[in-house]
Amino acid sequence: MGDLQSYILVLGQASEDFQWLYGLPTERLHCSVMLVSSLEAAVQQVNRAVPCLLILASGQSVWHTSIVQRFRSLTNDCGMTIVVVSESHAPRWSRQENSLGVDGYLVKPITGEIFNSLVQSAWARQVCCSLQRPCPIAAETNPSLAKRRAPQVAHP
């Protein structure tokens, strides 16, 4: 696993996958945004440095659970928020995808305020994990993760 870093990794396969991002005020973010166009490039980047936020932005109709699990295992399931971009007219959060393992869905159109809020939440979650403290954000999205991350207290 790479070092924890405050950056956003966006995985898409075509230039259309990144168009939504160009209209956002990313210059106000206190972290960089890296765009990659292949799963292999994303895996290599995560191995170098763990992003606070991974955005699966490809026009693929379905992201497979195995892809999400692969990223979770690379990061020891700690500190990286994973979201999938979805169209409001063609939502991807159907009942069949509830077990995908992502932390949420980013539904277009995406405003700057929503994106900034997501980035701040992802950053806070990463900081909590790096300090090995229970993260309230992780507890909301997956209570079992927060319990595993709680510091262990030795009793005499």
C-alpha cells in the first residue's frame, strides 16, 4: 500500500468520462486531481500513494464488485472513499448494485458545493484512518469498518 495522500484519483476510459469535472472549481480544492484512463494505471497509482477519494467515472454500465474489492484490499480497507459517477436520468444505484461496496454515488449534474463537500468528507475519513481513530463518516457508511478501526485499549 502506498502512502496516504490528499489527492483525488478519477478513473475513466474516455474523454467524455471526465467532462463533468472540467466545469467544477477544482482550483479551490486543497488537493490535486489525477485522471487515469485504465484500471492498471489506477492500481499503480494507488500502490504509490493512496488517494483520499477514488471516483469511478467510466461510462461502463456496471462497476464490478471485484474492482472495488481490489482497491479496498490495496489500501487495507482504510482511508479511501470510493464513489461511482451516475447520470440522474439513468441511475446506477439499483437494488442489485447495493452490494457493490462503494461508499456512494455522485449523481450528475454535480455542483461545486457538492463536490467540495465530498472531497472534504473523504479527506476527513482518510485523516481519521491514519490516526487509527473511529471515523464518524465511515461509521455512517459502513458501521462494521468503524468498529474495526477503533483503537485497541490494553487492560491490565
